[in-house]
Amino acid sequence: MAPTSLTLLLLCAPALSFALDPRASARSLNSLRRRDDRNVPPAGFYDPTTAGGSMLTIAPNTGGLGEPLNVIVSGHSDPIVLVDQEDSGGLRNYFLSVGFAAECLGQHAGDAQTANLGDGKGQVNETSELRWDYGDPQLGTCTETIKGGNHFRYWIQDGSKANSGAIFMATSYEKPIQDGHDIIFNGYNLGRDWLVGNATAQTSLIPTANITNGTTYSGQTSFGGYTYKTNVVYLSGILSNSSAGVNHDQSVGNKNTLAVDGYVAVMTISVVSKPAASNGALPSSPLSSWSLLAAFLAMLALSLST
């Protein structure tokens, strides 16, 4: 087996069962507890830079370089969407409606990025990392791991000094694993806009070069019996239009193109409809983790042979 194959197998092999990160339950409970304590400003979030935070993450082993927090889920979104869970139409279910799922068979490799959202918690690890699922919520993120694609990390602004409940996301489009998951040219801006296009069900690509302060999009998505409406507005003046301090700047920009265009997409999400008689639980998959692994290994072998 080639080294790349072995590495990917170890990355994606489940430990005992195909289960969500056990920390997810604790995060959901914490989200529920803090939701009632939120104090949401008119913008839907607090600007991290006004309280010692940053709109760039810190990526490990880069000497302090980071990635732009270029998408924000507003704290004015429906309260159930701001709970970090898949059940009951929560944040994870919303992300599934947009086409993003948990990492390949629930496994994460590598060190976490950190961010300081200016909410009093200081520099904290990413809450989670989600990947484009290529239309398959169970195995599609394994395809993204191999072929590359859109993905994001996210953090929740819920500290005692700025508890908006907003979700800050570092979104980008990465290259295949054989290219070390480097970021494609203009990949921070494109990743943001392709996510917005999915969230608002656009029938054509959002023209990144035409984005201005105040540009808006709106549309609906559905998953697990829940339908969401997402209103998006692009804002400038929060994130710097720059390549300074940006990770992957050599692949993302060049002498004529800055790595970050300075626009942040702020998404306000409402729940349009729910399952008629929902107990909040989604049906479990009949496939075992080993069935999923076998299917993925077959897909991996096919990918490596082409």
C-alpha cells in the first residue's frame, strides 16, 4: 500500500463505531445554557478586533499565520439554528442542508486552528471542521479529503464579554490530498462565495469580482424535514483586504491579487418549516461503520488507480 493510501486509511478508519464526536453533546448542552444569556448587538455579532480579538485564525506550525473568518452566522438567526447539534434542526442539520458534513467517518487529523473572537475566552480551538459532502452526507467528505473541495472551521462567539451566539467560519476551497491540501488561487474568497451560493440555492456561481459592501442574496435549503431561509449581506470594514499574515498566501494570491478581498458574508438564518410530528431525532443509518469503511476503501482504491 502506498504511503498516501496508508495515511488516508489511518485518517479515516473508525475507532469502534460510526459516531459523532462525543464532545458534540457537551457543546450542545453548553450552547443551550448560553443561549438564554445572549446579548446580540444590531449587527448580529461583535467585531472581535474591537476587544483584542482578530478576524484571522492562527494555524499551527505556521509561525502565527492564519485564515480569514470570512463568513458569520448572525446571532439574530433562529435560536434553534444557533445550537451546535444535528437534532431538532440545529446548526449541524443546517450545514447538512447546505451540503457540508462531518469529517471522513468522524475522524480528524492534524492540530486544530485557534481563534480569538474578542469575547473574553482568548485564543480557543476550532469547534469543528466540516467538508463539502459531494451530495453524500455519509461518505462524501471522504471524497473531499481525496479530491479537495470546499470546507470550513467554525467558532462560537459566546464568552462572557461578547455573547452574541454568532458563528464565525473560516471558509476556503482546498486542493487534493496529493497537493497537501493547499488552497486554490483566490480560494478564500471563492470558498466563501460558493458556500453562500449553496446556502441561498443560487442557480449560477456568485460573481466574486462583483461583490461590494451591501451585496445581498437570499434563498432556501432543506434537510431532515427542516427548511431554512438564509439572508446574506456582504460587509466590508471588518476583515482586512490584505495578504499580510495569511496562511497559504503563495497559492491563494499573487503580486496582482491579494489573498483576502476584505468582505465578510453575514448570514441570518430562519426556520421556514419543521417536520409535522418531529421528536427532534433524525433516522439513523442502517449502515455500520465497517460497511462505510469498506465502501470508502473501494472508492479510495479506484481514485488511486486513476
